[in-house]
Amino acid sequence: MNPYRQNVAALILNQENKIWLGKRSDGLAWGFPQGGIEAGEKPEEAIQRELREEIGTRDFDLLAKCPHTLKYDFPSHLTFPTWTYKGQEQHYFLVKLHENAQIDLESKPDEIEFSTYKWLDLSEIRQMDFGFKNEVYQQALDYFESYIGKS
């Protein structure tokens, strides 16, 4: 088993400081946009690329980055055909969409990650169960909570 896959993830805020939550196109779960860091890519570059690919916009500002990575293990029943990792080690970012930003979930038609999305208050997200990602999501929310009210 390989070590943790290097990854980035984002909490996205709109102008009302609500948080974006997407439903995976495979229907398995709701979650935040995330993706692997490519060879030679810095986490800041990776999150910009991932958001372009997954939500179809460049119209956002990076507000904050969690100073430490967050890790989760994949459940034993979850397998991937092209790689084997124990889990993911994520660099978390807080981003805010520009006022007129347009989200396009089909911007990369060959790899549609999310089928739909919604905007939720922090308290609503805190009540959700994200399964094996729950602890990491709560840690990210804990870190960014003070920023969310100020941004």
C-alpha cells in the first residue's frame, strides 16, 4: 500500500458566506471539491486547476489556507483501478467566489465530478454526516470558521 495521495480541497463561499456543497456525479456522497496534486504542481496551483475543472470557474479569490494538511484513510471496501493509496493527505483552502461568478459543472465533460450543488450555512453543514471524510471535514470547518464570518 502506497502512502497518502497528495490532494487539495476547497471550502467555497458565496457572497452571503454560505458554503458550496456538491453531490458527486456517482451519487455516493455530498462533499467539497477536491483533487490530486499533479507532478511539479504547488497546492495553490492545484486548487485553482481543480476548481476550474470541477466547478468551471476562475472567478474566485483564495482567502486562506489551512497551515497543516489533513488526512483520512479510505475504507477497506473502497478500491481504485489505477492506484492504491492508504488515503489522502489534503491541503485545504477557503475561497470566495466573485459576485458574478458562474458555476459550470459540465466544464470538463469527460470528467464530471458533481451532478448538482447547494449553498448551506456552516451550522447546516456541521449537522451532516460525510462518512469516512467526516472528521477531516469537521477539522477544516473548525479551522476556517473564524474566516467565514469575516469574509
